Amino acid sequence: MVHSMTAFARASREADWGSLELELRSVNQRYLDLHFRLPETLRGLEPGYRDALRQRLNRGKVECTLRFVPASGEALSVNAKRLTGLANALTEVRRTLPEAAMPDALALLDHPGVLKADGPDIDVVTESAQALFTEALEALVEARAREGAELAALIRSRLAAVREQVGEVQALLPEILKRQRAQLLERLETVRAELDPQRLEAELTLMAQKADVDEELDRLTTHVGEVERQLTLTGPVGRRLDFLMQELNREANTLSSKSVVAETTRSAVELKVLIEQMREQIQNIE
């Protein structure tokens, strides 16, 4: 199944500790290019996120954004260990300097490290952020598959149009060659008496061979078949499809250069348009 490199997924979660929102956005890129925007408190999640993305995706520029908003109204608590240490120090001061003034309770609470705000359990938040990423990644993979199926359908419709153009030229080819030969003979009629009949026949045969595009049409048909086969494969096929577009375009150019009548010229132009449309779609395929 073909996968697109362009997709978007979002997942969010709320709890008594606050809220999390994770976004995954991917666009086309020749290789896998990962970018992360994570809160400092959850920066340790990046290596795991990176490994998971590498296991599921092969190409594309992927941006991962995680937002964490802690719950408001944090509770305050006393750091008993810190307060005990401070009290022991004050006892030593009083023993050494009995006349020294001792701090009151508010002054003790104001001492660094004595009073602390109880924030959310970071382990619980980390676990939730990991589950959220797994959910978003599955959604992204599914979105890329849906986009890929739509791209494949568009490409197949254009492949059918290419086959139609090839069939039209193949059906007309005998008449085209016959008409070309007749036109050439008509132009040469005035000087026929001066030419060696055998030499004239050889020249006519050579020109017919140069104008014969049967091989180009066969190769176009072969490449179309290979594109259709690639669309049924699993795994990344974008680079192979891009190469096949180059081959299709080469045959269309040859067909154009050999065109001696309006029918093949029109078909060559239409083929180039169809191939370019497919090429644009293929730029988004993994």
C-alpha cells in the first residue's frame, strides 16, 4: 500500500495534574527528517519518540510538538528535612551567641528550600505523554495511508489516460506511416526521373524506420505496467516511482521528436501533461 508523506495527527489528555497535547505533522522530504518541540521537564522522552518514528516511517519531514500545562492552584508544603537542619543550625548559633536574635516562623518559611510547591508527579505525566505519543503516531500512520490511497487513485486514473493515448497512436500508426510515405513520394515526384529507384526505396524505408514509434509505445506500456505494480507494493516506493516518471518522460520526448503528423504530436503533448501531473503527486509518496 502506498503511503503519503503529508499528514497530520493530534491527541490530547486532561487529568488532575494538568493537560497534555501532542501534534505530529509530516510533509514530503527525500529522507526522514525529525524535529521535536518538547517541554524541558519532558525532554527525556525525545529518544524514545525518535526511535518509534524511525521504526514506522521511512521518509518525510516530521515535526513533533508536545505541550504540557500543569494544573493551577499548586499546594504548598514544608520541607521537613530542610527545616530540621535549619533548626539545628539555629541551636548552634544560640549556643554560641545567646544574645543573637532568632528568626520568626515567617522568616524560617522564607528561607530557601524550606517551603516548596507540590507540582504534579512527573513520572505520571511522562507515562501519559508516552501513551499520547503512541496514540498520535498510530493516527499519523493511518492518515498517511489514507492520503497514499488517494494519491494512488489519482495516479491510476492518469495511467489509464496514458494507456489510452498509446492505444490511439498504435491504432493510427499504419495509416500515419502510409500517409507519410505518400506525402514524401508526392514531393519527390518532380525529381523522380533523376533518382535511382533503388536508392529512393532505401531512403523511403529509412525515413519510415525513423518515424516508426512502435518501440517507444511498447516501452511506454511497459513503464505504465511497472508503475501500477509499484503502487501495489508495501514499503517505500516513492523514489522508484520518480525514476519511472523520468523514463516515461524520456519516451514521450522521443515520441514528440519523431512526430511527423498532428496526431502523434497531440498525443506526445498529452502524455507529457499526464506524466507531469503524476510526477507532482509522486513527490508526496513515501
